[in-house]
Amino acid sequence: MSRMLRVGGMVPLTTIDYPGQLACVLFCQGCAWRCRYCHNPQLIPPRGSEEVDWRRVLAFLQRRQDLLDAVVFSGGEPTLQDGLLGAMDEVRDMGFRIGLHSAGIKPAAFAKALTGADWVGFDVKALPEDCQAITRVEGSGAANWRSLEHLLASGVDYECRTTVHWHLFEPARLLILAKRLNALGVKRFAVQLVRTERMFDPLLPSVSAQALLPELWEAMRELFPAFVLRG
């Protein structure tokens, strides 16, 4: 039941979370990974202290039916909630397009969620062999990249994105990652430089300093028809 969807917060209006659409973002509560740079650590526990009742969410969306184009289910990790597909269906029935932000933590659940999405912002955490250093969960790399295969086979519109804290990412590894994505047929890739003002791991440096790396970004632009550097 979608009424069981645990929403830890929401952004009423955004132009950046679903390309080309005016959207509302619903932050689904709960995540099974512990990414060290996570800037929404309050969303990691399965239950949150500031959850928004699903009926309130629907009432808000009803008032915005003529103003918004889309609703994005973000997190946390939305695909871990059994009520996600039901919630997507309810929102779609109100006339909204459906966006999904996910890292594909559980590939089978992610594949199921894809059937309800119009667009996906997919978090490629790192190369498969490097993921555990970020997520601190064994097997996360295999899951992340298996879900990426599901996404690319689905035909659903998407963007792949990788968040970079230079304490955890060598530029050379990032380029190898980009080349591997290119080999898989990824067309749209974004690198997001980490927001350090509030991170899950307090031991991570608050400054993610790195040279401007113009050669790296130029190489990225040559690999993908659509590449963007954020932050």
C-alpha cells in the first residue's frame, strides 16, 4: 500500500531534479548503504523523526496539479520500500510524470521500480571494485552495476551520475569509470562534486580540494554525447 510509503521530507518545487520539468521531490526514508559523503544522513534510518504522512503528500500534489509537471521519488533509497510502485501509480494517476533517483541497492527491487518510472537519475557510486570504500557495505559494487545493466536494458530515459569526494576518488579511477560506462553504451553522464557541509562520516575532510582538471573534463566530454560537471 502506498500509504505505507515513508517520506522523510519533500521539496515543493525544483527545476534541477528532473531535466526539463517543474518537479516536486519526495525524499523516501531509509537506505541500506552508509555512503561516507552522504549529505542526507537523516534519511538513512528506516524511520525518520520528520516523516510526512502520505495523505498530506497527496493533498499537496492535488493542489499542484496545474503547476507541476513531475514528481521525483528520491532518498534515501526509494526502491527499498514495498509501497513505492503503488505510490508511483497514485501520483501518475494524478497526471504527473514520474522520476526516480536510485543507486540500485537491490537489483530486483530496482528493476521492478523501473516499470513505474519515466526518467531515472542513477547513482553510479564508483567502479565495482571501489564501491565498498564509499558505501561501507560488502557487495555494493556488484549490486550497483547490476542495476545499471537493468536500467540500460529497460529503455527508460535516464542520467547516470557519480558523486566525487576527492578524498575517496582518484581522478584516474574516475576516468576509468567513465570509459567503462561509455563501453556499456551510457549516453548521459554527470559528475557531481560533493557537498561537504553535512556528511554522514564526520571524519571525512570538509574540503574536497582538487585541481581544476580541465583535461579530465575534456576527456569526459569526448566520451559522452551529454556530459555535465556540477558543483
